[in-house]
Amino acid sequence: MDDLVCFADERSTLRSHRNALIEWLSEERRLRLNTRKGHIRSTGLPHTYLGYRITRRGLDLGPRATRRFKTWLADAVASGDEEHLRRGLASWQGAMSF
């Protein structure tokens, strides 16, 4: 199943939505929510979701993606392939502007 994030002002609202989702998945799709991952968290702390770090201030690229980019950048510079470097930097810029 795909990832899903819900936001609400009250935990009780989120619990209600989660229970309705669990019921719908079971009855309509014969699927189960991953109980290890299907939990309610505070929005006061940053969370990484789909490669982005989500905070109250907005979105940033997540720590794993940032490490991968730094490694890729060092390799691309060392290779001397300017076209590869240009395309990679354009990709990074696109990810950061999201």
C-alpha cells in the first residue's frame, strides 16, 4: 500500500480517521494497516516523509537524500564529466524547489 499522512488539530479526530481507514481497508480491500507504522505523532517535531523533512516551517530534503547527494556530488566532480554534473545539479535544484 502507498504511504498516507493525515493532519488534524485533535488526536481524537486522527484516531477516528485511522479507525475508519482500518475498517475500510479490511472490508473493501482485504488489507491491513501496518501497526508498526500506523501511529499518531505530534507535529511539533520534524518528520521525514517520502524523502523530505517536514517541519512547521516547511519542507527540506531529508537527511538520507542529502547524504546521497553529497556523495554523488563528490563522485561527479571527481569524474570530470561536466554534462553529468550539470544534469545532477539541475535535478538537485528541482528537488530543493519542491
